[in-house]
Amino acid sequence: MMKPEIPFNDLPFLPPPRAQIETIPVLRQVSHTAAAIGELKGLANTLPNPDILLNAVVLKEATASSEIENIITTQDKLYQALSIKRLNVDLSTKEVLRYREALLEGYRLLSKRGFLSTNDIVKIQQVLEENSAGFRRLPGTALKNAATGTTIYTPPDHQETILRLMKNLEDYLHSDDNLSPFIQLAVQHYQFESIHPFYDGNGRTGRILNVLFLIMKGLLEKPVLYLSKFIIDHKSDYYRLLQEVRIRENWGEWVLFMTKAVEVSARETIEKIRQINNLFYRTLETVRKEKPKIYSKDLLELLFVQPYCRIEMVMEQLDVSRPTASRYLNELAGAGILKTRQVWKENLFIHEALFNLLKG
């Protein structure tokens, strides 16, 4: 028997009843999540250059979050596009790169003022979608089951209602009521996705807000949490639990899911940092022994920040001549540390060991 369609055009203001979101299982999970995030924040500072992790994680987050919306590209295409600005790229790659730009723009806005306003959220979505449509003004938006076509959720559709709900959400983002920020993260993510304030880009904008929220609360210094992978791995649970809050007020399982997502993502990033550090110092020692005349910690850091490197990048970052930059990269290629590939009209020097580590 087919389930009836579920219209839903009303949404309570935050916060939800504390007893529904601060359950004993949630509090147990929060302690594990806090430990993982604390370890991640500290370990991120052990990298030789923090931008190594920032660039890699932002790109992976952009790829995974876009994949949730069936926008698919590869890490190879993304690194090529970032290395060669004039390269013609396909639409999906462009969209993932816009996600990266939107996340970094949100991080810039947050770093500048220390908080996120409703206008900042609009700016993030504008960068993501390359339009200035703003909040929905027209009724008729409905979220449908992809398989059956039935409506599973109808978000609020009056602009005044959307504006009131977004103001309430903004207030909640900055509230301080002794509630764990990990619980708050789960609540604000549910609310944003249920307000569904834009015509397009709601899912990706909401996932950008997740990591920015953790930075705003002082739990991370940079957007180095790769949270969308967990959502991809548990996509059916993610959408099921969102819906269960809407129709049954089943906050407990949803909050538990999201706090677990943060812990698992943090622990995966911790392991990635350890692998990057090990590879960096192994590579450093190899260059020191085999190519002492070109040994430079700055050069190695550049190759870890830019695993797809061009001669011009070395010239600019290290302030050396073109022949010197070319000699550095070609000697490293001769030592097997870099691989060369011609893409379009450009020669790329690819740090393959790092690329394979980052894409995994």
C-alpha cells in the first residue's frame, strides 16, 4: 500500500525541547565526538604547512558534497583545473570548484567578523550557484521521492515566513545556553535543510554551514573536516532521519547520527594527517640524500600544497628564475618523486604519492 503524500508547510522555531535532543545516548556520543575534534584541532597544527590539509580537505569535501546531489567529477580533473586556469573543464567540475569557492568565501567572511549572518549565508549560496536569486519568493517548492515521484516534504513557501525562520536560525547559531555545540550543529543543520530557503543549492549550502559552525564555536581553526563522506556512506539514513524529525519529532536519533558523523569524519582526517606527515618527512629525507643541491623545505612544502605543480608556481612561490624552477622540478622528476604529464599546452609535475594519498 502506497504511503500518502506528506505536505508540511509549517516549521517550529528553534530551539526544540531540550529533553528531545539531549538524551543519554547523545551525551555519551558527544564525549567521543569532542575528544576526536580536540585531537584533530591539535594534530592539524603539526603539519609542516596547514594549507596542505586545507586544500586537500576542502577539495574532497567539495567533491563529496556535490556527489550527494549527483554532480560527479574526479580529483584529477579538479587538480588539473586548479593548476591550469585557462583549461576548458566540464560543467560538473566547474560546479564542484564553485563549491570550493563558496566554502572558502564562507571561511573568509567568518574569519573577518567572527560570526555568520543571514546575509553571509546568502553570499555563500550566491557563489555556489552563480546567481543572486536570494530566498524563495514563489510557492510550489516540494521535495519528492526520486524513485516514486511522490511529495515527501513541502517546506514553508511564504517569503516572510522564510525570513522569520532564517532570523531565528541566525539567533540560534549564536546562542549560548550550555548546550553542546555538536548537538547544536545537528539541530541547525536540520532546520536549515527544512527551511530550504533557496531555489537551488540548499543541500550544499547547508553542508558548508556545518564546518563553518564548528569553526565559529572554536572547535576547529580551519575547514578541515571532511563531513560529506559520512553522509554519502549513510545517505539513506541521513534522509530518513531528517524526515523522522519532521513527521515524528524523532530528534534523538537524528542528533545521534550527526554527532557520530562528526566523530567518524574527525578520526578519518586525523589518520590522513598522520599519513601526510609521514610522507612529507620521508620525501624530505629522500631529497636531502639524493638531491642535496636542490634540497629546500620551502620547495617540498609547495609540492605538498600543490600536488599538481607548474614551473610558474615554483617561480612565483620561491622567487626563483624560470631555469632554476625548471631544474628543481625536472631533477625531482628524475628522482622519481614527481611524474610529468602534458595537459593542454602545459607541463604538469605531479606528486603522485601525495595525490594517491589525498584522493583515497
